[in-house]
Amino acid sequence: MQYLVNVIDDRSESGTAEEALAIDAFNEKLVAGGNWVFAAGLADPTASTVIDGRGDEPVFTDGPFVETKEWAAGFWIMEAPDLDVALKLAAEGSRACNRRLEIRPVLPPPE
């Protein structure tokens, strides 16, 4: 099963060189263990655009889409056999990036 792991932050461009090294090592562990699917950092929420295409014409608005004190600063998509393994990996990822994480199962595609 795949899991989305959001990195939660409240500061823009707050990562340190030491954290980057720890994240690289954690990513290498995910690859070696067969748990790596994809990961990326995200730009500051102020760089986002919200698109509402539900009407006749799409409406584009400068983001973010909600006012909040915290946001997703990056993410991993991990492969794990079950939630217990995913939680263990996410705890290591939290330690590596020195941030709180949110983990959510990725829903399977419809059949």
C-alpha cells in the first residue's frame, strides 16, 4: 500500500544543511528498503494558485487556498506493506527532517 507523508512546517525555506543531509540519508534508506516511490519539497504557499473550474469559466486566484499557520512543506509517497511499517518509517522521516509529519493512505484506483 502507498502512503502520502506530508512534512508540516510553519516557516518558509527553513531547512538546514544538516537536515538536508539527514533527509538524503533517509531517502537512501527508503530506496534500499523498497519503500521509495517519490518525494519532493514544495514552494512557499504564497507561490500557489487556486483554480476553480466548476463554473462556465475557470477562476484563478493567488493562493494559498486556506489561511493557516502551518502548511505542507514537502512530501514523500512511500510504499509499505501495512500502516505499522509506514508509521515506523514516518517516525524516522520526522527525525530526519526535524518536522512533524502527517501520514495518509493513498486510495487505490477504482476498478
